[in-house]
Amino acid sequence: MPGSLIAIIVTTLAVYFFHLHVETIGSRFGAISSSLPSPVIPTVSFATFQQLIRPAFTIAMLGSIESLLSAVVADGMIGGNHRSNTELIAQGFANICSSIFGGIPATGAIARTATNIKNGGRTPVAGIIHAVTLLLILLFIGKLAALIPMATLAGILVIVAWNMSEAKSFLFVLKGSKSDAAVLLTTFTLTVFIDLTVAIEIGMILAAFLFMRKMTKASSVEHAGVSSEDSADELSVPDGLPEGVDVFEINGPMFFGAAYKFKDTMRVIEYPAPVLIIRMRHVPVIDATGIRVLREVHEEIKRRGSKLILSEVTSEQVMTELRKARLVFHIGKANVTDTFEKAMTRTNEILLEKKQDKAGG
């Protein structure tokens, strides 16, 4: 028999037989009913619907987060792999049925999940037995359950919290990167002093900002120069760059941070070459700011009489965004290539056209 269950039975019997004056579930929350309430289908008017829709979405979102967090904790403790969709569908259906009996929205709880696992629970059957046990307690021994001391429950929760805290992992994260430590300490502090849900929300927002900051630092824009043999070697161009060609290379996701880096780098060119090649082989994703900066660069290059070529656009997401923004149309389909060789071929064609125009003029 699990130690926590033995503790509950022994302390409850001690309170019952020795009439100990301690705070219990009954004294704290009132008597436990010995019957289920009658089912009632509520009538919902449009005004009530308008009033409840926003808090309903909020409760559903927070309940989903807490349940999935419980599932992740359980996975870590037993080495399992939960099914998120099944979990949320079952929780939603259960909460709908519960409301008919006057129940309030319920979620998966980390404390109960961890306690279940620590006492041998490994499969969904453990959750079913847990629910059936609570129902039997409600129907038959609710009065005895009201005698369970709050101090006993507190002691069990302390042990459960310590077992699931993973102190070694906590210290490992603190010794890691500053950003990970900041997210951990922020979430930990908010969980202790405010609320778990608030802690998760703030922690996720902070983690997102720190991730974007890290991606901005990781992204870079390199100016390969004009007609430089060294640059040609660096860029793996077999025959070197033709005269009058300028090459830039963007490395990393091109979102707002990297996009402005690229824009700042472009400002070093006062008189652009006849052809500007932007290599995008290391750009996995691009956002609206990146698209806008590319559009501005194209318009500026076009205003100065030069041509822009986007080379090695191999990311499906990048190409999709370029098409949606009609940049492929404005730049020219022939000027957006998937290999550097095609870009060089197109460059030679443009340079030849410019020479012919100049000779004809």
C-alpha cells in the first residue's frame, strides 16, 4: 500500500477516534455531499452567450495549458508519450458533461498526476481508478473524507513537490545559459508567489523574446564585395565574379532583427553595381518585415538603374512568401533562382544586355 494512503488512513482514524482539534477538509470547506446533484440542461440566451464567450475561451485556454503541462510532466516521469489531441478532446467532453451536474471546469493537475505516478500509476487505467475512487468516496464515505487533516494533505503535497522538482535539473539549468536561467527563475518565482498559470504565460513570453534576441544575434549579413577574387573563392564561384557584380549573403532567419541588419549593411553602398546578387541559401524563413526590406531594396536598386537577383532561394516558406507579396513578379521570375550557377547565368545575360544597350546608344 502506498505510504501516502497509509498516512491519510492513520491520521484520519486518529482524528476520528481521539477527537483531535485540527483543521480538516470538513472544517475548511464544509461537509461533503453524499449524493450527486440532479442533471440540469441550462438555457442560454444570446445575451448570456455574449457575456460568457470571452471568459469561456480564457478558461479553455488556461485549462488546456495546465493539462498539457501535466501530461508533459507525466511523460518525463515515466518515459511516455501522450496524445495531446486525445487529451484535449476528452477534457472538453468531460467538462461539458460535468457542467450538466453543476460542476466547474476541471483540468489535469500536476500534483495528482505526480502522486499517481509515484504510487505506481503508469497507464490511463490509473486515472479511471482515481475517478471511480473519488466517486465511491463521495457516495459512501464522504463524512469520513471530511475528517482528513489538512496537515496530512500538506505533508503529502510537500513530498510530491520535492519528488517532481528535479533539483539536479534545476541546478543544471541555472549553470547553463543566462537566458535559460532567467526564464527558469522568473517562472519559478511567479509560480510560488502568484499562480502557475500566470507563471507559464509570462515564462513563455519571456522565452519567446529571448529566443528572438538569440536569433537576431545568430543572423548575419555578409558583403562579399565587387569583382573580388577572394570573395569569389569564399562564395565557391568557379570562374570568379564578372565585373560590375555585387554580392551579399544572408545567414539565418530573415525576420525583423536580421532584416534591419541587412538594410544597414546595404547603406555602405553609395553607388550600386549594375547587378546585385543576394544569396539566400541559409535563409530558412522570412517574415513580413524581411519581405518589406527586400521590397525597399529592390525599389532602390531599380531607381538607380541596377538589377536585383535573389539567388539560391531553396526554402519553400521563403518562396511562398515572395510569391504572396508579388516580389517574384516585381523582381522578375528569371531573377529569382534556386542555384548560384543560374544566378550567374542570368547575371551574364543582364550585363550583356547592358553592354548592347550602351553600344547601341
